Amino acid sequence: MNRPKADGYWEDIIDKNPAIWGAAANPALTPLTAGELEAATKGCMFPVHAMGYNWLQSNARSAKVLAERIQHLILTYKGQGFTCEKVILITHSMGGLVARALIHPKMGNLKDQVLGIVHGVMPALGAPAAYRRMRCGFEEGSLRMNPAPKFLGNSGNEVTAVLGNSPGGLQLLPSCAYGNGWLEVRKNGILLDQFPKNGDPYQEIYCLRGKWFGLLREEWLNPANNAYAGLTATIDLLQDARQFHLDIADTFHEQSYGHYGADTLRASWERIVWNLSGSLADSAWADYRITNDSMKGKLTLAGTTARGGKVAGIHVELGPSQGAGDQTVPLRSSDRQLLSGRFKAIFRQTGYEHQNSYSSTAVLHSTLFSIVRIAATMNWKDDA
């Protein structure tokens, strides 16, 4: 595009306090001036390229694919006579994980060609919504108008068959860094127990065998009886997901900017709560077996009590969503970016749903602000 002027659309950006787009107080930000815009963009063009990727494959693999694509793009511009040394990455959701992998030396190894990154609604530590959807399906909304369940899965068995065999999908689950206690079991609203206890959801929730509150229903994983699918294969993928999150835990570009939902009116599955109902008073509840599963968050259990008696017809239901965020990524995960101290600016925003975040004016304005700030850091080789 042509070098932007401080008029028209840019009037919404120039000399405006970044706090109006949700900028966090720390680090403090000053308004962008017309002179700064002119200096950062003088003589430059900013062509935009969409870089799609296969979200089912590992984000580490996607990073390698995109690294090759970006390097080819840079060479193409140079071959056309342009000076092209670096790119700015603008991400959405899982794309933030891909971008971090993109600059990781053992994955994309593209840090030297990336000037900066704008992370949008990134599940920095994963999101419990991924657990919820593998047990209940994607949310249809109060009017049942949400199209996502129609192709991503209306019920737990449909989603598990896809995400349970998807390296990328499993990397959306809460990582070890998300912390303890986000999966709760309650009886008539009173807390019985919570998991993980020791900081490892992979061992304490995801890879559990035979526990009704675990992530995986083995019979849902391999509906086609594929020789390469099943519980063992999925557990291997989960261990890979665990390692991926450990590998990128401290990988952030030094010119990172982020925006995400911090809306108290958009409950975002910060915690998952299973509620047992009735007069049950038994310590053996964790070992009960599922006799009926609606695949939408309602279970019936049966089993043997701690004293050897038989019980049946115990009802369990998944509680409603809770916790601020954007209806998918909770603030507990997003705020990892703020707390890391590695970002040049963080914008904590309200008023939008996760998938449609870039329809928000606040998101668009904070993104443009971030792009100009990143562009201003460019040191051209021929300036030396």
C-alpha cells in the first residue's frame, strides 16, 4: 500500500491515548504522533499476505512450513528489485502459538527475518474450552445459530474423533503452566476435589484411563477402527503437546504486542466443573464408571462404594461457563502475556467474541498502533 497519511482512517489512531483501546498501564504507552507515523513508514510499502496453515498438524510443523513460505516471499520481493529484509506477523488465536514456534531456533528458526509480532486472542497457556468441547461438542449458542458445531462437531464423540487425533488440536489444551485446580468435581455445589494437583494435566487429566472425569473416551477416539489411531496413539500426541508447550514457554519476540478479550460478560471456561447431584456420600466416586453419556455434558454413573456396596443412577452434569475472556480463551491464559513482562504493549479489551475479534474497532486500532510501533524499530542495512 502507499505510505499512510495522518488523515482519513488514521485520524482514529494519531494522537489518541492507547488506553481507549484497552492498553494496560504497564508498560506505559504514549500516543502515536503524525511525525512518528511518517518516520516509521516513509518510503515503505506494506503488502499484506495471508499465511494459512493446517491447524490439525503440530504447530511446530506449521512453523517450519510457514518459515519456508516466508523466506520464499522475501526472496521473491528481492528478485523484483525491492529491499525486503523482514516481515511483521499478525496472528489470531492458535496462530500466536505458530508465530512463537516460527521464531524458535529448533522449529521455524526465522527470528532474524521477523521484525515483530502482534498476537491476537492467543491461548498463551491453552484453554479449558478444548477439554469441554472434547467431552460435549462445540457450543451452539442460545439461538442454536452458531455454524461451528456443524463442521467441528455437535457432540463430544465427534470432536474427540478429530481433536483426539490432531497434534495441533491437542496443543490447545491447558498446559502445565495454566496451573492447578481448573477441573473441579462438586456434589450439590460443594467441592469434592480438583485437578490437576501437581501441575501436570497431561498425567492427571488427559492421559487418565478409566476415569469418568478424564479427557478421553477411548471408544470415541477411533470410530473407523484405524490401525494407527486409538488411546495409545493419542497419549503419544499428548506427550508431544506437553513438550511443545515447554519448548515455547519463554519464546517471545522482543517486539511483541498483544490484544485479547478481558470481558466479564463473555464467560470463557476458566474452569471446568462437573456437578454430582443427589444424596451421594461416598469416597469412591472417582472410580465409578459411565453407564450413559449424552455426549453433551450429562453422565450417569454406577459402581462400587468404598464399603463394597453397589450404586447406580448417579447423575453428573457439566456446569456453565465462567471467568472473564472472549467466550473461548479465559483471562487466566491470556494474561500470561502481560505477566511475562516481555511485551511492548498489551491491550485488554471487551466487546467481542473470540472468532470475530478482528471485527472489533478496538482490535483494529490497537493492531495498527502496534504495527507502526514495530515498523519504527527497523534499521535498514544501507543506513549503516
